[in-house]
Amino acid sequence: MQIRTLGTAGPQVSALGLGCMGMSALYGDVDRAESIATVHAALDAGITLLDTGDFYGMGHNELLINEALRTAPAAQRERARTSLKFGALRDPDGGWSGYDGRPAAVRNFAAYSLQRLGTDHIDIYRIARVDPDVPIEETVGAIAELVQAGHVRYIGLSEAGPETIRRAAAVAPIADLQIEYSLISRGIEEEILPVCRELGIGITAYGVLSRGLISGHWSADRTLAAGDFRGMSPRFSGENLERNLALVEALRKVAEGKGVSVAQTAIAWVLAQGPRHAAAVVPLVGARRRDRLAEALGALDVTLDADDLDAIEEAVPAGAAAGARYPESQMGHLDSEKK
């Protein structure tokens, strides 16, 4: 497994991370046994970075990771690093009611997560969305106190914009920024990536397959389960979906020319962005099954030269995606999208 260091102040982790959200929430029913087997397969393949959130299934995901790690070989368990998001407020019906970044809330969220994970520390801790009512200095300061107390190892950010990143980094060292980054979500290249490069902050990229849209496995006639987030996503709707799947078919031609899958090409493109931007970029693959994980791992063996990158750029130009990456109501929660 290739290893990358998350920024100048962060840990060494595997070049691919496993995003575990889909094992608990937002993408329909899942098989718990298969989820745990997938985590075990990831650990066995050398993946060390497991990404979760305390609001994924309202604690379900943390308990699942707890079980997966408890039943994994000791050496793999010791190498595993947990990257955890907090702050999202839920209600008993599964609704969303904002974010809480107050210092007292930070400590409270952490206490419950440590219990559910069955550990004495969280490796990387970050608020899922910047709380607009609490200065980022206060939120990051509270996490820094948890670092000093030994409950957290490193501080991360999520979906933060350039100004917020600078303000946070002035309080304490920031290991990484977790943010959506893929062939069809490239907005961070304008300002956010340069700021992270300047400040020595790594990137953990989620949505590298755009929730399956650019995996090469999606079809226009696919039926979504009740509650599947993609049913509300603009990029999966109507004419937007048709236009986006046309981009996938253009990418498929490039992938077939290299003898690899569309998903492997899309993941390999994100992997290649670290060296190009002089900042560590670690893609998070949201595999819920072992077969999808195996395909994603194959991206590590894909080498993209300058001609390949040019061909990919021609197939999927920056800004070519149709539709926003979240519904309008949720876009307003993204500090990273503020102009």
C-alpha cells in the first residue's frame, strides 16, 4: 500500500481511505455482515484510514467500526486511523436541524464518540460543517484542548472555505481538509487547494466517484431505494443525469484504452492530483461491498501520464457537470461554497 502524509502536521495514512458512511445511512439498505467484511478486506489490503461521522446512522456507523476493529487482527487494528466528523444535529425522525460547534458541544460529541468507538482517542477530529453561529477559532480551539488532553491526535476541517481555513490554522495545526473532489467536482482548485498547499494542509477527498454517478456502473433507469440521498441530488435528476452520464461514456473510452475500469480511472485521476498540486490528496472510496472495494484498490496500479491526463480533461472538462453537488437547501451549509 502506498503511504501519504496528511499535511505537514498530520499522520501518515494509506493512499486510499475507506469512507464508511454508506454502510449506515443515505444510500438505502445494507448488509451489516458484508459491511464488516468490507472493512476487514480494506484493512487486509493495507488501508489504514477509516472515515466516519457520529451522525451516520446516529451512532450506528461508529458502533459498526468498533465491531469491525475488535474482530480484526491486532496488527491491523493498531494501524487503523479513525477520521471522524461531528456537529450535525438530528431529530428522532432522522431529520437535520443544523450544526453545533460550541466548545461544550465539541467535548460532548467527542465523549460519546469515544464510547461508541471503544477507544481512548480519535485520530482526526473535525466538525462536519462550519457552524455559522460559532467562530471557527472557538471550535478548533476546543478540539486543540482535546489534543492536549490526549483524546484526539490531529485536527481536521470539513467543507471549509479559504478564509475559514486560514483562521483555523492560526489557532492550531490543521492536518487535513475533507472536501468533495472529483472529476466533476473541481471547485477547490481555484482557491482552496492553493491555500491548503500554502499552509501545509492535506486533502481527504470524498465523493471521488460522485456517489456512484461516475463509477461506470450507473444507468439512467436505475431505481433508488426510499431515503436514498441521490433521489434528491440535482446531478441525478432529469436532463442533468443524461448530460452527466454522457461525460461518463466519454471517460469510458479513455478507460478502455488503458484496459481499466471507469471507476479506477476516476480514482486514479484524484490520486494523481496530490503530486500535481504539491499537497497530499487521499481519496476516500465509499465501498460498501468487497467487490467494489477490490475495484477501487485497482486504481493504485493505474499510472496516468501527461497524455492520459489530457485525454481525461478532454473527456470531462472542468465545470462540465450538470447540476449542483447538493440540493440548494444543503449548499447553503457549505462554507466552501461561499463567495
